[in-house]
Amino acid sequence: MKWKPEFRNRYECREAELRSLYEQLYPGQKEGFAYLIQRMYQNYVERPVPLRKIDRKREKDPGWYKGNDILGMMMYTDAFAGTLQGVKEKLDYVKSCGVNYLHMMPLLESPKGRDDGGYAVADFRKVKPELGTIEDLKELTSLCHEQGISCCLDFVMNHTSEDHAWAKAARAGDPQARSRYFFYDNWDIPNRYEETTPQVFPTTAPGNFTWLPDCNQVVMTTFYPYQWDLNYANCMVFNDMVDNMLFLTNCGIDVIRLDAVPYIWKELGTKSRNLPQVHTLVRMMRLVSEIVCPGVLLLGEVVMEPAKVLPYFGSVDKPECHMLYNVTTMASTWNTIATKDVSLLRRQMDQVCALPKEYVFLNYLRCHDDIGWGLDYDWLKQFGIEEVPHKKYLNDVLTGRGYDSDARGELYNDDPRLGDARLCGTTASLCGLETALYENNPDKVKRAVACDLMLHAYLLIQSGIPVLYSGDEVGQLNDYSYKENPDKCADSRYLHRGKFQWEKLKKTDKNYRVSMEIFHTLRKMEEIREQHPVFNGKADVWTFDTGYSHVLGIGRYLDGEEIRAYFNFSEYELDEVWMPMDEGRKYTDLLSGMTMEAAGNHLSGYGCRWFYRKYNH
């Protein structure tokens, strides 16, 4: 076969492993493997020249995404600017936020009213008509690249919409199409699956299967009845989904977010989560991307405890995902806001800090999803903390139901039977800003803004890529209008998926001053992070005891630069000595410009300090 030398060289370096892994999952499927390679080469040939140039540049600098100059933002296209064309017109604002990594939430074609926020894809090669076209997407990513912005897009691997062409053919009785899903004539095997497979949404979408009365079949639907699980034991499912992924990368997508990746391999008698075959599939996808589009990163969405998250990095010599969401630290952060006790968060951060520096986490305070309380309850038990009552306590505090709390969140998928519920709300509303502004209470406003900014300062000092949720940079509040929309009212996650409040950027807005205080202070912190190499992913990072249960201490060191940072997770003011005074004189707070001695060792309620020193060699 006459291949272009660049493709051939990349392929030959990885052929043996890729072929071996394929054979493990799909024994005897030589034609299937040949088809996969043919599609890989075709996608390489069709890859636009500017993207190939980016690939070559990043091949020479494989750690390009690990620096302290990467700042992300995630947004819904319609909420932010209406359409993809609108996002293009608003790129100057994105740049003004210091953002150079743009995650556009699901925007591919999905049926109205049955789209799960875009995660029920009906066509992997079409954009929702109301958002634009594939050509609009290509134009946007091209413009982003010109301005130094990388683009991320969700790739929904586990399932398709019931409106997808494969699903329609399967529903009509096509046996080949049905083999792409999990179809059964009766409930015998589905009921056996249910014996061991947990439910994702036990209240809003109970069970893992759905009966289709029009064709007298049962189909696996782990998430919602209109989302049909794909059967990756069929090699053509893997081949065609990889082809779809490469199509999106050729549209200019730099980061492929692998949605719900732990679920993609199902096996009777197991939990159908985190099975070994999942890692084989992800490793093959990594090899495919390294051959066709090596400038592209794989971001794994693994919403589970750390022990189950880490394997998705693979090993140093056989990596899988380039990056993973730091879900547990996010949940532990809000636990700390509610409890005012940093011990669990410190333990969580110590676990992350002990990992190899090759492992890159994507860090965030809020995202499009709910906050699930997947905390380390085995560890918490030693303090008399039990899982069910603790989850109720957290939700009561952060919904403002009690404990003199100004937080304003809402519950999602509340399951009274299990005493479980997840939490929704924007960062600012959970910090109490919504309540403070409603009450027109200056003291509460000051406290809520301080809490919001402290959390962002803490986000920026973590190793990895910090990602803002669009609107957080101006203190956007909850949007309750979803309750009036019949397509959204059943899903409280739309509470924090509201339209971007552009009026906050206008001086005529009554809360303009508050929004701009958050915006400009956050920009200052981001610029400081970008200026100092000690924030680089190569730095050593650790936590330290501050002497206070509600104050978190984080240290960073790299090449003669050191930071000792303090974060007060309570409203209590402190006026104590943090370090010996002879040491304190050598540190300057990057946020205020004061030496530690001049700062008077004072830490206000929800205050933070980035104490910095540079050693003379």
C-alpha cells in the first residue's frame, strides 16, 4: 500500500501493539482491522494542512499542555452567544478572560426534548441546526487556532440517540444494526444484567433497559430511555466510532472529551463499569490519535473515586488519556465549604500530589453537571461521619435549608430511598452571592465575593489545567427560568446552565461593580500564575499544616521559586503568626504585594495568600 511517509512512520512505530490489542478484543477480525487502518489513513489524507502543522509542532513538544499558561473555559454555545457564529463574534471577550482552551459543550445534532443537554447524539457529523453547521464549526476552530486557542468537544461514546440512523435501522429490524446495540427478545438476560449493574439515575430513569413496544424488543439504556448503549464487542462499532472521532478532530477539535468512558464495555455478571476491556479500547484510541492526529489530546470523564480514576491515565510507557477530570477534589472542595474543615480536602490533595507529574488533571469548581458526593466515607467514618446523614447535611447547607446558610443550590436526582441526592448551582450562588444581593446586604456581598475569589485562587494554585465555567468569571447567579421550559423543567442542572448574563458587563447593571470586582481580581490572579514558573506542572506540590482546621496550606517549589499559600474556608478572621518571623520577612504575597511581615500575618474571612519567595543561588 502506498502511504505517505509521515503516516507510515507513525503507524509502523505503533502497529504491533495496535494489532495485538485489536486481536485481543476482536479475535479473527482481520477484515475489521484492515478497515480501521483504511479509515485512519483516509482521515490522515483529509486532515487540513494547518492542522497537520499543529500536529508536527506538538509532536516536538509533547508536554505543550502542561505549562502554567493554559487556562480553560467551558460553555454552552447557545447560552453564551446563541450560535457558533455568535461565539466567533465573542472571541475577543474570551481572549479578554485570558482563556486559551475553549470547551464547547455538546453541539452535535440531537432530538429536541430528548437530548440530555446534547448527550443524545443523532448524527456525529452534523451540528444542531439552531447552532449552525459543520462549516461554522470549522471556521470557528480555525479562528481559535489563529488566536492561540485550543478547542475541546465532547465525544459521546457510550450511546447514541434513538434517532441515530443505526438506531432507526435497528428498530426497523435490521439484524446488522441491532448488533450495534444490546437487543433482546425478552427480559431474561436484561434481568440478569440488573442483578449486578448499578443504576445511574434511579429516580429519573430507573433501570438499565427499556421496552420498545413498536418492535417487541428490550434495549439497553444505561442513562435515559432515548439513549441506546452501543455494543463495543462488535468491532464495527469501534471502527465507526473511531472514524467519527477522527472526523471531529479534522474539524479542528484539539481535545476530545471521552464522555462516560467507564461504561463503554458491558459484560453479564459484572457491574459493567471500569472493565479491563475499557482500557484496551482507550489505549487503542490513544494509538490511533498518535498516528493520525498526534496534536490531539484525549480527556477522560471518569466521575468516580480516585482509585478507579487513576487507571485511565494508563502507564507512563503505555498511556491512555492525556488528562482526566479532577472530580473528587471538586466534590471535596464543596464539602469543605459546607463543613469548614479542610482535613478531607487535604487528604485528597495529598493523594493527587503524590502521583507522577506526567498525570495531568483538569481542575474546576463548577461545570455543566451536578455535584455528586462521592467522598471518602471509609476514611470519614473514623470521625463518626456516616455517608447518608452527611450527604443530607451537605445538601441542606448548600441549598440554604438550614444551618444559617446563605448558599442557594437545588437538588438533582433526589432519591429518598437511598438518602442520596446531587447538588446544582453556580459557584457564586453556592458562595452566597445570590442571597447577599437579594437582601442588599453589603457585608454579606463582601463575604460572598471573598469566598468566590478564594476558591478561584485555590483552583489556580493546583497542578493541572484550571477551567472556568462560563459566567463564573463575572459571578453569574442561578437561572431559574428553566422551570418554565417544558423541555428542561425536569432537570435541575439547567439551574446553572442559564444564558450568559451580558448585562453584567455593562455599567448600567446594578451589580456591575460586584461582577467587575470578581472579573478583574480573577484576571490578576491568572496573570500572576502565567508569569511565575513555580505554577508549572513540573513543580513539586504538597500540603502543610496551618494550625487551623479551616485553613488549607499548599506549597509549591520549582527551580528556586517557592510558594506557601493559605486558604481560609471559613468566615472567621485570623490574626496569628503563620511562619517564624525571620522566614516571614522573606515572603511576599503575590496577591497583595505585601511582605508577610507587612501583612501582619492577618487572614480575613474567606481570605487567601500566595506567599512567594525566590532563592538566591
